[in-house]
Amino acid sequence: MSPIVNGKSLKPRSGGAPKQIVVLLHGFGSSGADMIALAPHWQDALPDALFLAPHAPQRCSMMAAGYQWWGLSGFAPAALAAGAASAAPAIDAFIDRKLEQYALTEAELALVGFSQGTMMALHIGLRRARAVAAVVGYSGTLTGVAELAHKQIAKPPVLLVHGTADPVVPIAALHMAESELKRLGVPVTTHVSFGVAHSVDPVGLRLGRDFIAKALLKQA
């Protein structure tokens, strides 16, 4: 397991010590530099939050300038589940380190993912010993469904946002994830962005901000 040692961050706008942490997990071939771009849009609602956008430990096999949580060889459910499981320990270790560093708990932590990062945010969020405050997933899918049916899982509130014109991860992935999460007893909210491709539109950005702020600030 390669550790996460770098990425991008945005300190609390309040100038004080962080009272919450929002971890932003990028997609395949992207980087923390892309994901941290969400943070300025959310700072007004979360002035005491530290935003962390780590780079995945692996350089992307297909795009040399980017990173990957694991090498995507296909979208077969078993391959996605194995890939997410292989990448999870590095993210869990990163989260543990940051929570300890700032004397915070999962109750003050939100996970946000895009595409492959959504797969990781859901994988991590459902499997940590204590539930995080919220999980937001853009343009992604739920992996390891068969395994989840036999596990004691955390049940954080989840928001999934997906575009109907997504050519990379079809909109059907949102409906599958919603159905499975409900079956597992996980509170899930979804939003379908009509005409939006593999990206985050302004409405999705606002919904993510409001969802996270509601979850984190009720802990304050």
C-alpha cells in the first residue's frame, strides 16, 4: 500500500483551527488540484472547515499527468469491487492521520467523490467503524454490493448527483446505487442533472454544499 503524501488543501476561511474536515476524492486520471476547485464554492457555508484533496498514490496508467486510485481495466462489478478494496487502506490511513492531527472525529468529517473518487467515498464511508457525517458522490457508482449484504456497515447520509448525458458512467449507475443503498438501510438522496455530461454543474455543486453543511453544522 503506497501512502498518500501529497495533494491540495484549503484552510478554514475563519482563520481558526478546523472544526470540520471535507475530504475531496478525485476521479481517474485527475488530481487533487482539480477537486480542490470545489472548495471555494463551499467555504461561505463552511467557514471553519478544512478542505483536503489528496492525490491518489498511483500515477495514472493512461494519463501521465494524472493519478488513479487503481488501474481501471473495465467496469465489471468484480473488478470495481477489487479495485476499490485495494485503494481503501491508503485513504483510511490518510483520514485517520488527519482526524488525529486536528483532534476531530468522523462526526466532523464529510467525504466527497467524483467518478472513481465516488466509488472510493462510498466504499470508505460505508465501511469505517464509525459513520462519517455525510458522503456526496458525483458521477460515480457503488462497488462491492455483494459483500455489503453480509457486513455490518456504517450508514451515513448519502447524496448522489449524476448527469443524464454522462458518456463515461451511465446514469443507470445512480439508480442502481440508490436502490442498493436503500436496501441496505442507508439514507440516500439523489439528484439527476438533465443534459449534464461527466461533470458537476452549478446545481449539483450547490446541492453538495447544502447537504454537507447541514450534516456537519448540526454537529457543531
